Amino acid sequence: MTPTSSATGRQRRLFVPAPVSRGHGESVPPPPPVQDPPIYRDLLRTWADRGRTLPGRHDPEWVRLAAPQVTAGQFSGSRDPLGDGR
């Protein structure tokens, strides 16, 4: 168990299970990822066929649109000529 303390100063003990071992010092690998339901796979395939953006995939158009439009040195850093702070 791992001791922890709260804002009131009281300690609680949390149980943190040790990794399961196969006997040779190896841990059990995590379970394989769950596959998407067929209807979701079909939707992604339809979107991809139409050239649409897919969730969780690299989107070059978004990268282009989200990129900063101002390049270094494009504008000067001069102050307000009137000196009134506006």
C-alpha cells in the first residue's frame, strides 16, 4: 500500500496492485485495443472516399489553416507615435 496525505493532514492508504508476472520477470501485456464497430468503420471509409477529414488522423488542411499567418519580421515593433498607450 502507498501512504498519501490529504489537505487535512490525515493519511489514507491506497492499494496499488503490482504488475502480474508470468514467472520470468515479464509483465502481462495490455489487452489489444477494441476495434471500432462495423458501422463506424463504414462511415470512416465513406468519409475517406469523399476526401473528408477523419477523426484521429493527420489533416494537412487543418495544419495549414491553423498555422500562424504572420512571419517573423513582417511587422515592426515600434510604439504608438502619439505616446498615449493606445
